[in-house]
Amino acid sequence: MNSTDYSSVEVHTVGNKSKKRVKLTEHIVMPSNIRATIGVTQFVMYNQMYNVSTHKVYKNGISREIPEGYYDIQAFIEAYAVNGYILKYDSVTMRVSLKGTWTQLHLPVKNYLGFTSHKPPVIIDGIEYYEYEKSTIVAPIYATGFPELNGPDIFIRLDGLNYPSVNENNSIARVPFNAGINTFITYHPGEIVHYLLTNQDIITFDIVLIDIDGNLLEINDAKWSMTISIHFQDHGDKPLPNFPTANSLNEYVNKISTGRTISKKLQKIMRRRKNKL
């Protein structure tokens, strides 16, 4: 629900880095009964991101580097050919095969081509690799998965603002990687999710563009723009928790017989809390 009691505001900002400090032209200070909600309404970025990071392939203990860049499957096949391998893509099965002559081959677990192994990975220079035994030019290895050249989705995090999140990376929006190189990535959500803030004053915050693991994205100075909407709601004299489950544990402890299904983990927490009472 995005109902508002006061006039809403929009924050428009542009950048070309993965982290951008936003400073409002006016310091928003709210009385105790007023709470702000915030949501991302649009994001546009000219795509200069790479979908493949620099990685090494080891043949007979000698490394060969695949440089970072934006690749389609044909460009990836050509990059492997330069490095002495024969990579083929089957448009029917949508999988690739790799030919070559080697006594031992190591492909990174994150190889973008769908290669896997039934054996556990080995570690080389801190990176996980699949190990393949002796092969000849007439006996290729076949990928069991599909090529993964779609690139990283963009997750948006707002540092300096306190909002509820059940995401490990604390993001409030996910922008699908839905554009090729030198075209525009656009995000206009069909439903704008607004997050209830605990901040009673807002003057600055940071917009952070991260991947699914919470790492800063390398966007290669690509220009982006974003619009954020802020609503204001009057919650009266009774303060509300920032998340609907904030006080539910005490309620469960005080009244175990709720008739509702709860997880085993929560049951253990409740028993420990009850024993302390």
C-alpha cells in the first residue's frame, strides 16, 4: 500500500559509477508521527557492462587467459580459438562442446559455457576449477548446462536509509540485464514497492549498484539515471514497527497457543525465551 497523507516528492539523480552520494536540496525533518516510505520508480543505464570477466583456462598446467568483455556465443567461440581450443555451439541442443589435445584440463567453475563435472572442484590460485582428464582432438567434452552469457542483474541498495529487507544484499530493487552492449537497460516496475523508513530526517544517502552477491558492479563509467519516490504517512501517536514481524516473537512467547503454523527454528527460539522468563 502506497497511500499517502501528505504531498509526495521525487528524487532524480544521475551517475556513472556504482556508488553515488545523493544530497537533497532540502533537509527533510519529520515529527515523530510521520513516517516516510521510499521506492525506485525508474532506472535507465547505457549498457557498457561486461558479461564475461577475465578468467584462465589451464591446459597441462599452462594457463591461457580469456579476456573480459561483452561476448555473444560466436565471439566466445572465437576467443577460445585464439587460445588453441575448438569450441562448437549446437543450435539444436543449445549446448557447447570443447575439443583439444591435453593430458589435463582445468576449466573454472564459473566458465560461462555450462561445463560441469561429477568430481569436486580443485583450487588453483584461490579459484575453483573443474578437472578433466586426458583427451584427444576426436573426443570432445560436452557441456551439460546452457551458456550463461546474459550478464549480471543490477541490484539497487540505498545506504544511509533504514528500511526492512529480507534480501541478503539488502537491495530494494532488481534490474534485469535485458540489453546488449551499447544499448539501454531500462527498468520501469509494474508495481512500485515502497519501503517504510525508520529515518526521521533525510538529507543524504548513497545509491549503490551491486550484483547478487553484494559486490559493487563494474559498469565501465556507463551513464545512468534513476528516479526515487518518497511518500509521507501519518501513523499517529502509536509507533509502528519497521517490519510486521518485529514484535511477533514476544506475542508468540506470551501466547503460545496461536493456532498458526510456525517453523521449528522459531519454536526453539520461543522455548529458550520462555525458559528465561
